[in-house]
Amino acid sequence: MLKINLGFAQNYLEYYSLINQANYLPAKNQYVKSDSLFSLAFQKYRGRKHDFVSAAIASLHIGDTLKCLTLLTRAVHTGLTLEQINKNKLLSKYLSARLFERLQKIYPIYRKKYLTSLNKNDLRFYQKVELRDQLYRGKNDHGAYKKNFSEVIRLDSEDYNLIKRRILKKGWPYLGDDGDSEKSFNILTQTIAHFNPGQKNFFLPYLMQAVLNGQAYPEQYSVLFDRILLDRVEPQHYGSINIFLADGVLRVYPINTTSMEQVNARRKEIGVPAFEYCIERDGATYDPNFTFEKFKEAIGLVK
């Protein structure tokens, strides 16, 4: 589908490698080493919101509250909100009331700086398209999609052309890190996920360039790539998408290999964390014997 070109001017693969290692170490109670890797990554590259939060939690474990405050301040400057801090279970568990009060005092200044750093025209454009995408699908009404299928396809085609023209003119946009799930989806990739496979495929090189330039998350790329394959009723490539089947178990969609070494090599190539770490984090189950044929049978595609 796509031959990845790693020759862009700025290459964040080293950053992702350092961050992925740093995120894995706390599970082994190696917080000092994790803290060192986070620091190295942030010295060499511009950090991202989720990574600053993980680093702040590691710093709390080693008793460095001043560093934690600095990291959370940087996270706010890259999109973290007070609401997200309150919702984060680990931060809620380890962040003292005194430290949170200090953060509250400086929050308005850094929140304002973050908002002024965003391209307002790009943000308004993609928010408008994403809102329209949700409305004509019938938000919280899955039956609306089937009832208005032909109209939805027509509007998807219009959205595809709107976004394609914008990206051809201006490149892949940075839309901020304001949500809880932007590591996998943001307002742009959520809309693109509704296009047909050929239309989705057009955006992959632009998204890959944004990943390598530190303007998008690697998981956004792997999810979109795998979504195209699943739309074509083919096994996924990176193992980034899970599904609940009738047995209530969260399973990884079948992957086009039984070799985890091969899957991890693919993931490493674009900066996605190791497969084993992700399925443990997500509480998912991977069964290499659950083939794609068995999957199609489970969802009723074959009898």
C-alpha cells in the first residue's frame, strides 16, 4: 500500500523510541531509568502532552515534585487541561493537593499560550468538517447511517475533496492535543476513518510525514493503516485495532502474521510501542490461532 520514506528533514523516530522505553519501565518499577529516558527525549526533541504527563508521574515516584510541576506545566502548554489532570487516575493518586494548587495558579497563563499557538483557521476548518461528519451520521443514532446511506456516501465524498484540497495546499495540519484520545484519533483522522479505503489511502503519506516531523502521533498512522485493511476485509498490519465479539472478550483483530517479532519490527519502524505493552495496557487478548477466517465466521461474513 505504501513504501515509507524515512528521509524527511526532521525525524522523530529516536524520540518515539526513547519515549516508548520510558513508558515501559514503570511497569518494572524502574522509575529512575524511566525518568532519565524522558529527560533525554525532551532535551533533544519538542515533547508531546501525553509524554509529559507520563514523565511527571515517573518524577513523582522518585520524589521530585519540582520536576513534576515543571513537566505538568509543559503538558499544559501542549494541551493538557485541569479536567484531564483530575480524570487521570495515576495523577489523582500521586499528585499532592499542594502541588495541584500551585499548578492551578499558573494554569490560565499557559493555557492561553497553548490556545494562541494553534492555527485558528485550520482548527475552525477541520472542526466544521468533523461536526458535519458527526451530524449527518446521526450522533448516538447508529440506525441513521443505514437509513441515509446514499446521502452519507455523497457527503463523505464532499468531505474527502474538501480535506484533500486543503492538505494538498497546506500539508498535514497540527490541530493541537486537546482531547483524551488524540493519540489514536483527532478530529481529522476521525473524519478520514469514515471514507472508503481508496480515499483513506491518499492521506497515508501526508500523515506519515507528520509523524516523522513530530506533528502527529504514530498510533494515528497505524490505526488508519489497519483500518484500511479491515475495510477491505483483510488482516491488519500493525495490530492496532481491537474488537469486542459476542463472548465479551476484547480481542485484537487478526494480524497478517503469527510472528510477534515481525509485528514489533513494523511498529518500531513508525514509532508505535511494542505490541505486548499495548495489549497489556488496553486489557486486550491476542490469540494467534484466532485466524481471519475464524474472525469472519464469528461476525457472520462466512457460514
